[in-house]
Amino acid sequence: MKKLSLAFFLGIFLIGACDEEALNPEYPFKIVVKTQEDSTRAQNTFVEVLAPINGNTVWLSGYTDEAGEVEFEYDNAATLSVRASRGKRPDYTWIGCTEIRLIPNEQIVKTVYIEPFDTLLVGCSFDR
């Protein structure tokens, strides 16, 4: 009987110790876009987020608000590529890239610095 009671109380304790946050974590993150030259926040900038692997299914996008910020949420831990741009692909006028690592139940804030796009420089570009 003691073993049964101990098992019952241990089971109740373990169920109570597992909260919903641990079972279903969220991965919120915020991207802040600033200009490289003077760190001015850039509003109405297109931000794309994706997994940097072939055949990925992660694709999030949005525009920065008047504070130069855009918020997203994903459903798994991941390291994602971020591109902020102005102008339509491939004729960007401004562009900047970075990566962000998502942590469960923690709002990650990452800044992307954009600069005038130079067609002679290779880098900061990924296509979908």
C-alpha cells in the first residue's frame, strides 16, 4: 500500500511539474531593421525569414512598422536566415541579412542592418 501511495503522489507531482509551456513551447522573435550608415530604424522594409537548407518549408515574411520592427512566431527551435530589403527582387535598393537562433519561450530580438544594394558585391541573398 505504501508503494502505491508513493507512486500516486509521485505521479501527481510529476504531472503538476509539467506545465503547458514546457510541453508546447513558443518561439517568438522580433526583427529590428536599421540603416548601416546611421542606425536609423527603417520602416516599411520587407523582412523574410527562412531555414537555410534545401527543401525547407519555413517561410515567414512581413513589413516593418513605424518603429522599424516586425514580430514573428515559429513552432520549433531553429536557426533561421533573415533578409531585410527594399525594392523588388532582383532590383533591390537596400538589403541586409543576418541569422537568428530561436529559444523556447523566450522573445529573441535581432537587428538587421541594411545598406544600399551593390550589384557588384556577392553576399546577402537567398532565393525562394
